[in-house]
Amino acid sequence: ADVNTFLNDMTTDIQSCAGGVRESLAALHAIESGAEHDVQTATHIATYGASNCSPANNELLDNLTQYQVSESLASFGLPRVADGLVTWAFPDAQQVQTDVAQVLAASGTARVAANAKLQRDLRTLDAQRAYLNKIMMNAVNATSATGKLPPLPG
């Protein structure tokens, strides 16, 4: 039960930032595929999402900075997950969304460079997600918890 509560808390606190990443990447892909043409709206989605991944601008992320894992879960390394989700959001997810806005604003050689930076920062985001998921899955498997891991895009 404690692991399920922990997973629910983590999902609740990270979901607005994670949703912003998901929406930013979807907006970029829609522009790049030609399905959408409103670059201004896509840029707004990315810049708003980036600001929402800062604990200073997001009360739920601020909650993560102070989250206390119950003692029954400390042996699973879950305090690292709460801290790691803050890092996933700020600076990693925030940087990815800033990169999306820069890709949308750039053209020519600058766009190629902005896309390369986005790809590097997505790899960082993905690596952090994999690290956190491994810790959480170890706790889930050890306790037979039924909760779901926070859905972290990248």
C-alpha cells in the first residue's frame, strides 16, 4: 500500500510538467509533419510548458522538493526518486521544452543545430526516466504493488 501511495504522489506531482513535455513534442511533430501550421501556438505550448517545469512556478513540483518518503520505503531508494523527479523536471524537461521553442523559431543551419541540441537533451531526459523507473520497479516488484509508474515522456 505504501508503494502505491508513493507512486500516486509522484504521478500527481510530476503530471503537469510531464504533460507539458508531451504536448510540446506533439506540437513540434505536428508542425514538422505539416499537420499543423500555427508555429506561434506551438511555441507558446513549449514556452508555457517549460515555465511549468520549474518548482518556483509549480506548487506540485515544489511539493516534490520537500517530499518525505515513509520509513517503510526508505530501503528501496525511493528518496532518490523524489529528488530525481525534480531533476527530470528542472532542468531536464524544462530544457527540452525550451529546445522545442528554439527549433520552432529557427531556420536553416540554426534549426539543424537547435534540433541536434533537442536530441541531446531528450537523451538526458530519457536516461533520467530510465534511472528512476528502475528504482521504482524494484520497489514494485519487491512489494507486489499494483500502482503505475509516473508516465514520463521523452
